[in-house]
Amino acid sequence: MIRWIKSHQEYMDFMQAAKACRTEHFYAPTLPSPEGLALGITISKKVGKAVQRNRLKRRIKAWCIMHPEDLATQGRMNLIARKGAAELSWEQLSAELCQLMRSV
């Protein structure tokens, strides 16, 4: 079961993350956590307008729900979208997220 990170303090903890994975459109700092998987999503205004950012966030959440086998089983991860991520098709988004999760 995925726990979604919502508090500001949890997002601030990622400033000290020693391990991070990158793809062309995503950056994901990770932290250890014994209580299971916690996932946060960060999308800045550089990615696009509010409609594009919200759509991308919904698509990332949908991918996580549809592909639980590709997600890590433990730890905390903040998935940060980079410029150009909002223009990805569903297939491109899925492929890039799979690649990112494999490298975690």
C-alpha cells in the first residue's frame, strides 16, 4: 500500500537525501523507511500551467496504482517532475517511470 507524502516537513527531509535516481524528465531522491513505501510528487511551475501540472500528477498517481509490482516495497521517495514531463504521452510516461523505479 502506498502512503502519499503530504506534510511539508517530510518533503524537507529530502534535502538531506544521499541517494537519488534520475531520468530525462524525473528526479527522485530517496530515503530509507522501515514502515513501507511513502511517495511524494513535486511538480514546479517550470513544468507548465496548473492544468498541466495537475494532469501530470493524476497520471503519475494512476501509474503507481496500476503498476504496484514496479514500485519499491520500502522507503520514501519524492518524485520530482522536470521540464517537458507534462508533454509525455502515456506510453512515454510509463516507460520513464518504469526505468526510474528499476534504478531505485
